[in-house]
Amino acid sequence: MLCDCAARDSKLTGPKRGTTKGSPELKCGFSELYSWQRQRKTKKEFCLHDGPPYANGDPHVGHALNKILKDITNRFHMMRGYKVHYVPGWDCHGLPIKMKALSELQVQDLSAMEIRQKARKFAERAIEKQKSAFIRWGIMADWANCYYTFDGKYEAKQLGIFQKMYEKDYIYQDYKPVFWSPSANTALAEGELEYNEQHISRSVYIKFPLLKSPPKLASVMDGLSKVSLLVWTTQPWTVPANQAVCYIPNSEYSVVKCTNTGECYILVADRVESLAAILDMQVEVISTFKGIDLEGGSCAHPTIPGRDSPLLPANHVTMAKGTGLVHTAPAHGMEDYSVASHHQLPMVCLVDEGGFFTEAAGSELQNKAVLEEGNEAVIQMLQAAKSLLKEERYVHSYPYDWRTKKPVIIRASKQWFVNTANIKATTQEVLKKVKFVPASAEKRMLEMLDRRTFWCISRQRCWGVPIPVFYHKTTGESLINSKTIANVIRIVEQQGSDAWWTLPVEQLLPREAVAKVGNHDALDYVKGQDTLDIWFDSGTSWAHVLEDADQQADLYLEGKDQLGGWFQSSVLTSVATRKKAPYKTLMIHGFTLGEKGEKMSKSIGNVVDPDVVINGGQDHSKEPPYGADVLRWWVAESNVFTEVLIGPAVLNAARDDINKLRNTLRFLLGNVAGFSPETDSVPASEMYVIDQYMLHLLQDYSNKVTEAYKEYDYSRVIRLLQAFHTRDLSNFYFSIIKDRLYCEEEKSLKRRSCQTVLAEVLDAVVRSIAPILPHLAEEVFQHFPYRMGTESESVFRTGWINTSSVWKKPGLEEAVEGACAIRDSFLGSIPGKNALEHEVVIVIEPGLFFELMEALQPEESSSISQLNEIMMASKTTLLTKLPKEMASEEKIIEGSFLINLEGGDIREESSYKVIVQPSARAKCPRCRRYTSDSILTICPRCTEVIARNGKKVV
């Protein structure tokens, strides 16, 4: 693979070591790097457990955001001396893969094994595409050893977790309402839903005629004719399954009489006026009472003659919308089911797996889709029974199947569940010990967990891991125990889960397990057809990937949707079996959007393909090749804790930012040529003050960058880097030292002093960018002129930034920053003009500030002092009082500087004056400063330098 930077930009300055084994082109492969660091002898280990992407499509920018964030994290920890444990994985089962695999075929009637084979091949192709892209992005891993949820050993570990949870009574089978996808013919977990905020339902206001008056309201109802309970629902198709009407015991309700028809209605008191307006009625309130007074009453079913529905108390009734009375169908609502369980109501499901009414619903409804013509038929039945008061369109948030993008229903069916209620309290306590990045995500995850009363883990599909249960052919009773599960685990580990479909039941079901349940034979049983939820698949990945049974990953890093998905399924399975979270830290990032904040869509034309970002599109003038490091810079500079924007403008800005950084690196490389840190370095105590100050800034930069990496705040790393290389280096330090670099004697102490700093800066900057821009960092590192070690040497094998505590000199700041304050006054007075054409006179009264400046220039006037270098003038004069001949100068610039030393113990504000004069001398043709006697001769400093070099002075 070509080194990204070498392919996208001109070569950096400086000699490059060997072009074979040591070249960046080969080092950018990074799989060898992962293997190398795993073999290091260190006790420090950092484990980032990879959440498996779904193996059902091409790589996209969401993948890029996630994988690059992980790689930045891993590279930082590796350079810090940790042995990184990172095993990439893929989620390989489930309906989307099956659907895509079968969409390529014309054949419909395939056996379970044929479907599994097609799905597996499709997943394998998707994995190879994604893996190739991840490698191209510079993701460091051992790509020959990944984990896949369709691998037999992985499946066996997963069933091992299932067994432990079953033995602890966390897993059970029950008949209860679950989210059901008619478009996919399967049950769904909450994590498999997405909500359409603009879904339109046909909501109806229905009357349920009062049959039996509640005893406490007998006197109120006496003499009233045609009393009905007023009910509102957005799901008319569930009315045939109604078993009760619920109220809130502590709320106030009213009986109102319609003055137009004489009919009476019971509804919540707070909504009498608004509902009268909606229903276009004139009403008068007959009586108001507490909801508890409805106890003991019943009403007639609005579509089924002869059936009555009791009035029951419940806490799930909402007052935000509706009438305060809720139609209750236990087969089609979670809260409805709870009411039914408490009051022992029948649970009648009249809807089949495809979302059609069954024969039990009656001939008028049979075979009609409940979300389409079935819904219409029920509305017509309500109208015919004169139970319908009004129908209206209602726009609201409604759950959709995240794979088929079609609406779901709630439907009772026999499923396998995890009893999260029994694990919830422990899980919540465990999560309080987990670090969340950002911290606000903790509350969201705990709230999601709190709402989860159970987890449906069975799916009605064949592409997945089978639930190891057998059913008696005659009675339908299930057979599952430790022995049956253990036998299936043994077979799956050896042959993979295909064995469930290929082996006869007598090989899967051991005799001793059958003998335990009576006088039965294995042939009396059939294999169950349900498979495990893919969230259970991926949620048990820790059991396969983490090396020790009690190990916790240091980090899980995924998108915010995983707060209710993989993060949750992982902690539930881990707490159920180990009473601990599988992770110590959770980092949560946002989703990718177009650069204007809109969702990506092919129809809009704003979809960003990572491959096109790196290699360019068909027309490079419109879609230029940016390279992988631009993609990585985009990830790092973004505030990933919110939605992350990407588009041409964003990518162009990232490319420009990297080019500016490259210019800084070129300057550094070019000016350390001929310098050897081992032999030419100048001790900090002998350096120019400005050089010492630069080391002081470098240590501050290094410390802050390291802390930002530790906090996973990579956008702050970028901000610190940009401020350092543009403000502190390019705009400040480089402009000051150019004269020393270019005009002083090559091996002089003055020049070696700033070269020492440049070498330290180059080393620190390259290491600080390496986790984010590995290709550029490696390329620059290979151009270091003084790192002529082994050809296998790499920036990633030589550690993190190494600074010295002696560089930190707080007192130094006052001297340099005081001089800079004076310089700013000087430069501000000559906007757009060449500072070298001027001389500066600085006047400071005797005191601490003068002493600090005097340390930079002991003599009164100088063209070569440290103070003059900072001023960037041709000559600087430092005085304690203004000369009389200058007192009448029109342009005297005044300013002040606050000295703050010893943590604030020494504070002194000093004033200063600056007089700027045109230089009286000629421009030196060599150094271009106005310090020469004639434009035809060089200045005394340059004459001395050339003479030392043994050259003839012209």
C-alpha cells in the first residue's frame, strides 16, 4: 500500500533513509506493527474491544468515523508503552444479510441450509470489502485473526453464556406481547427499532356503552340514558382484541351530556372542553368524581355483541392526549399485558406472523393486513355499530423495523426472554462504576435500561445461532436443560451452528437428557426453529475476545445508538454471568451528516464515500484524491460527541490544514540538516532565552496534548497542535530565529542553540500527530537526518513524546512575554512595513522589568542581542530614561506590562516607552538588516562569520 502522504503531496525536505524495508510505503501496512507490539515484554496492557460492524454492505463514513477513532486511541496507547489488545470483529447473522443475499437470487423456495449458505457467502464478501477499506484507512490490527459471529468457536462461547443464564433462571419462555415486524415475520427487540417521527395513524374516538354502573356511581347514573365511556386510540385494528378499559384512580373524571343528542359520556375532567370542540359537541357537566369510583363497572365491546369489558385501574394511562380512558388489548400492548396479568384477563391474539387477521377474528377481518385494509375494515365495523364518533389523521412517533424500514406492531407470541428485571438493579450499580465519555451519556443509558422490563432474544429466522431447545412432537412441551445445551455446545464448537440443521435430532439430543424427562426417545422430539437475537450474538463477544474469564476491556467505543444496543446487551450478559461490566470506559460518538447538517441521501447527492475521499472520483477536478490522512484529520478535528459533518468544504479545509502543517514540518526538517542531537545539542542553561522559552512552550504543549489524548478529546489535540505550529512556531519562533539559522556560522553556539530546539520540536510534533496522521508522521520520521538506526525503526516503535522537567521555567515567561509586549507595540506602529528598516529605543524605569530586559541585552545598544532578535529590528537601544533630544519626538508609544512571579507573590506593573526611528545605516546584502556602512559591503557581524568560515570577504 502506498504511503498516503508520499502519494498526495510533494516530498519533504531532507535525505530519506533506505527505500526498501525502512520505507513509509511498507510501514503504512501496520499489521506487522500490531504483531510487534503484542510481543513486547510489558505488564501494561490496553484492551479496546471492537464492536462488530454489520457484514451487510460497503464501508461508509460511519465506519470511518468509528474505526479511525479506535485506531487513534490504540496508537496513542501503544506509543505510551502499552501492549494493545484489539481484535476486529464482524456481526454476521441476522435478517438484513439474509435479505440481501436472497435479493440476488430469483429462486424463492430455498431450504434453511441453502439460505444459510447464501447468507454466509454474502457476509464473507462484505467482510472482505470492509476489511480492505479499514486497512487502507491505516487501522492497526492483526487482520489475519479477527472474530466473526458465524465462527463455530464464537457460537459455542455464545451458547455457553446462554447456558449460564438459563441455569440462573435469567432466561425463560413465555407467551406475551413483543414488537413484531410483519415485513420480516419475526419478533424484534427494542434495539432493532427506529422511530419515524412523521408516521401518520388513523386515530379514532370510540364509545364503549356502559353495561354495569360502578357501585359508587349508581346514584349519578340513575336516570341517565345511553351512557358511554369515551375512548381514543391510534390503533383501531386492536379493538377486536379489547379485554378492558383502564382509568387512573387518582384523576378526576366527569359525566357530560351532549345537548344535541342527549347521550352521556364519561371522560377525564381536564379535557372536557377540548374534546367537546374536537367532536363538535355542546356538552354540560352532570357530575365529576375520582377515577377510583369507576371500580366495579363494565362496558360493552364496541364491535363484538355479547362481550363486555371491565373497567380497571392502571398507571400507564396518559393525560397528554386522548380521553383519560384507555382501550386495553393485552395481546397488543406491553402495559396492557401487565394489566391482564394482574387481573387474570384472557390474552387473545387475532393476528398472525405476517400481520394478517386470523380466522378467529371473524370472516369480515380474516386475511386482511392489520396496518392496511384490516385497519379500514375495523373502522367500518365501528361505524356500522354506531360506535365511531370521529376519525382523524394523527402524526406521531412510531416504531419501524430498522432493517426493512416498515412499521411494526405489538403482537403476543411464544418467545424466549431474558428477565432483565432481575438483573437491572445490579447492572445499574455496575454502570455507576463505568466512566462515560461524554459523562452525559450515563444518564441516557441508565434511563434506557430502566425502561427495559424484558429482552426478547428469540427470532423467527434460520440465519443465526439456534436456541438449543427441543419440542415434544405430541404435547409441544419444551426440553432444555444443562445436558442438552452442553451437548449442542460441543457439537457447534466442532462443526459450527450448521449442525443444528444438518444433523438428525438423535445426534443433537443425548439419551441421558431425554431419560430425565420420562419414558421418551429422542425421536419423539423436534428441533426448535428459533435463533438468537443478533444483539445476543454481539452482546456475548466479550466472552470470546477477552483473554481471561474475569477480564474487562479498558474501552468500548461506538455510536450513540449502542447505548440501547451493544453496550446494553454486553453489560446485561456480563452482569448475569460475572456480576461485572465487560468494560471500564464507554466512549460514545455521534452520527455522520452532510456538511449542512442534513442526513446523507443518494437522492440529495450528498453521500460521501470514503474510497472516493481517499482515491478520488472519476473526475478528479470535482472529487480530488485527498488520501487517508485527510479522512483521519476530519475524524480527529470533529466534535465527535455530537453529529459529525462531512462534505467537500470540510474535506478541503482538512487538506489545507494538513498542508500548513506539512510546511511547518518542512521548515523543521530543512533546518536540522547537518545537526546531530548527540554531538551538537546545547544544554538548556546555555541556550538563548528565546530558545529556552520555546522549550518551555513545547513542554506545555506536550503535557496538554498527552492529557487530551488520555481523555479521548482528539479535537482538542488538533486545536492545540494548530495553535502551537501556527502561532507559537510559524508566526512567532520561526520568524525570530531565521536570522540566526541563515546568517550565523553553521556550527556556532547561537545556531546550534535554536537547532537543538528545532530538533526537540520536530520530534515532539511528529510523535504528537502520529496517532492521528500515521502516514505523514512515518514519512517525516523517515526523513529525520540524524536517525540512522536500523531500517525497521519506526516512529511507532520509538515511544511517546519525551520532554524534560528542566524546560519548565515560569520566570522565563515574564522576560520573553515582556519583550514580546514591547515588540507588539513596535510592530503595531509600522503596519505593513519592514521591521528591519527601523531602529527601536526602549525606555523602562529602573526596576524588575528593566532588569529582565537588561538580561536580554546587557549593552545599551545592539544589533545582535537577544532582545534585538525578539524585536526583529536592525538595532535596539535599552534606556532607563528618555533622552532629552528624543523628548520632543512626536511618536512615542507608551505601554505597560504586568509581571507576575512566584505564583502571584511578586506582582509589579511597569510602564515602558517605545520610540521607532528609521535606520540610519545601509542594508547588508547578506543578512538584509540595516547594519552596514554601505550597500556595497556586508555588515560587521556577517564579515566576522564569513571570516571564521575561512572565506574571502568581498
